[in-house]
Amino acid sequence: MADLKGVNLAMQTPFDGEGAIDFATYEKLIEDYIAAGVQGLVFGAGTGQHPYLTEAECTRLYETGIRQVAGRVNVICQTSALNMDEVIRRSQHAERAGADALMILPPYLEGPADDDGLYDFYRELDAAVGIDIVGYNIPQATGIAVSVPLLERLKGLRNYRWIKDSAGDFTTHQEYLQTGIDVLNGCDTTTFAALTAGTKGVIWGAANYMPREAAELFSLITAREFEAALVLWQKMLPSLLFIWRNPYVPAVLRAAQLRGFGTGNVRRPLHRLTAAQDAALQKALEPLMG
């Protein structure tokens, strides 16, 4: 079983000005993020623009990233796809390449939405791999919510040991914790509350632009230094509120660029922030710049 506690940074995929993956910057970012103190990296995450990458590009990202990490931190590969055979193929390849865990979305476009259908989906994947599966609850993007009764069933599978919860419903998040499964928070704005409530770790997109602060927050809360953690959290919160209420990936990548991490480029069909949004983002980042 993988130990995924701590900050698992949902890593950006850096692009050059023409929209091609900038692998030199990718390798540099891996070094920068490990040096910042995070406990894990997630390759092919939503923040990494997974929906707009080809399978071949994802494969190269996994292989390059795992080789660069060389066991220094955990590696989670998102292997989601709409075609079942492709999900299995991607997952098995990531496992062979050396991933510690797989993050897999439910079948989010006209697939089964009932508990039995979702359970069967994950049961088939579970039988096809031999490393940890991180389920993913993000109903605002998929239209599918992982119910607490379904999670109780899923945790009985051999490899389904974690769930990333990005919904932002803190009541459901705490119900997840009551099941005994290991939960990773994925909603930026509830991170402080989730970690103090007993969540083992995070898969965090905003850590792309504040990796040191993210690692420090986890360390402070783990040490039960809540007053110092809250002071740090108040510096982080304005930008977290901004990215949550604005185009998420473009905002995270622009914030990262402003703080010296990556190129800030997005891939079509995503767009950069407007001038007004960019100015508001820079204002929200000011508490972190001091």
C-alpha cells in the first residue's frame, strides 16, 4: 500500500508558446517542487490539462517524470479515459513505469451514474492492476458524485484505498472520513479544515504556485501548531478563493508563472485570463509576495 499522506502536488504540464510540451521545463519543475518539500507529485492531473493531452503524451509524461523523481517522492499518475480498454492500458503502463498509485475518474460522459455501475467500473480496473487506486469525487466536473454507501463498497476492493474529494462539500468529506478509507482533499479552499479534521493529505493544484507554503502548512498542522498554520493560511486564502471562482487551470498556471514556476501557457481550447482577471489574481497573490 502506498503512503500518500502529505502534499501531493497536482503538477502542471508546461507548454511552449506553440502548445507543445516543454519537457526541459517539466524536468526543472519536478526538481523545484521536490526541493520545496512536497511529499508527492501527480502527473497528468486535471491541473496538468489531462483532457487535452494525447495518450502518447501522457505516457511520455509518466515515464519522464517517474525517471526524474527516482523514488524521492511518491508519484501518482492520472490514467483516466472514456474508453475502458484505454483506462486499463494507461493504468497498466503507468504501473509498469513505476507509479506508486493511479488516480482514476469515474466514467464521466454518459457512462453509468448509479452505484452498481460505478462499482463495476472500479472493480474491473481493480482486477487489472496491482497498485493503489485513488478514486475521484468531483461532481461539478463529472456530474457524478461518489455516495458514502458506494465508498463503503469500493473500499472493499483490493486496491481501491484512497479517494480524492474535490467537491467542496465538507459534510460529505467528513462522512468519507467516517468510512475509514484514506481521504485526500482536492478542494483548495477547504484544505485547512480538511487537514485539521483528519484528512491524511491533499492532491493540490494550487501547490503549483506555492509549493513551499503548501508543504509548510501540512507540516504545521501535523505538528499541531494551529495558530501558526492559521496565520499562513490567511496569506494563502485570497488566491485560493480567486482560483476557485475563476477559470481554474489558467489561473493556477498564471499564478505559477508569476511566482517563477513554469511558462503560464495553456493548451487549446483553454484561454489565458483576461486583463481584468489577471490584475485581480496579482492582487490576490500579494499576501504571498511579502
